[in-house]
Amino acid sequence: MTPGLADHAPGYPHNRAGEASGAGPGPQPAAPPTQAAMNGEPLTRTVTIKDPQGLHMRPATAFAKAARQFQSTITLRTNDRSVNGKSQLDLMLLAAEPGTELVLEVTGDDAAAALPLLADLIESVSGEDDDPGPPPKG
């Protein structure tokens, strides 16, 4: 990478607000880590896919985008498969249909903040696909 490029490109991915650029108020303080998170133990929660379309591309992309905001390692597991929660393509490999139970596992310094946010996101119902409307004519 060219030195100084990230310092001057406002949308550059490696230029987070408040880091080296002087822009913005900086990152918000994370929730205090739990004892388990401080010991490096994974925090887990069982989540259920509630979207009537299952875990399709749109919610998988939203989940992966949110997961990438955290430094923690994020894994989603089903009975026979474990995938990287920061990869929408890996999430699609779960082929999680409505009602599928997944284990969300988060390990790292910001695990206590990541777990509830990501669990709520994966269990939310996408309002955009609830009524697809009539099929196109033609």
C-alpha cells in the first residue's frame, strides 16, 4: 500500500473514523467484557432463523457486514457444518431454512458487544421479502 493513501482517502476501508485521520469522534466505547470473554473463552448463543425465506443472500450479507465491524472471531454452526460469520458466501453454505437452529460463537475482546447485536440480527425477519407481490407478466 502506498504510504499516506489511507490518511487521505475518506472512504478507504482501512481508514476508520478517528484513526490517524483526525476525522470524527472516534470509536464508541465497547461494552465491558464479560469474565468469559476476558479469559478468551467463546461466548455462544443458539439462534433460530425466523425469516420465511431462510438465510438467503440479503440477510447473509447484512450479517457478514455487521460481523466484520468486530475484531472477534465469529462462527455460525449447525449440526454438521461450521462457517466464518464474516463471509456471506460461507453463510450461504449453511443453507439455513426457516426454523433452523444455529449456534453463534464469538471469541475475542469485543465478543460481549458483538454477541447480542449479531444474535438479534440473525433472528430478525427481513421486512423486504414478506410480500413479494404478484409475479411479473410477460
